[in-house]
Amino acid sequence: MKEQTPTPTNWFERQSQQFESSRFAAMTFFITLQSCVGSIAAAMSLEKNYVVPLMLCAAITMGANAVCIAQGPAKWCVASLYLSTVTNTLIIIAMLIV
């Protein structure tokens, strides 16, 4: 008898399973998306001469890229995408306000 995969119960589990079903296409999209957002945040931080946000967005973006490139677990890849995108978006908003 073939074992069936349990149905995911929350949105994060569903997204992790979707990521795993098309890992390489999703990785390409994730790396491109979060690298673009990270580079915008880095450029805006550099333009305003704020070093801490620049280091933060660079470290988080590179970490998220590293998790995907190293083919980490699906949950790590999805979580690192969210962390990178949210953090970099907050930095962009903060640089627009300052």
C-alpha cells in the first residue's frame, strides 16, 4: 500500500510543498526577486550613508541566496525568502521616510 503525503494544515506548509514540487523554478524566481529587492534596499541605504541598514540587507539577502543555492530544506528556503523580502521592504520604506 502506498503511503500518502499528509495534507498540509497551514499556508506555510502548503507553500513549502509547492516549492518542493517545482524546486528549481521556484529557486530561480526566489533568488531573482529577493536579490532585486535587496539591491534596491542596499542602494537606498548607501545613498543616504546609513551603514547598519546596508549591512543588514546585504547579510540577509546573501543568507537567503545561500540557503537556496545550497539546496536547503524547502521550509528554510521559503522562510528565508519571506525574511529577506520583508526586511528589505521595511528598509526601503524607512529610507523613503528619512
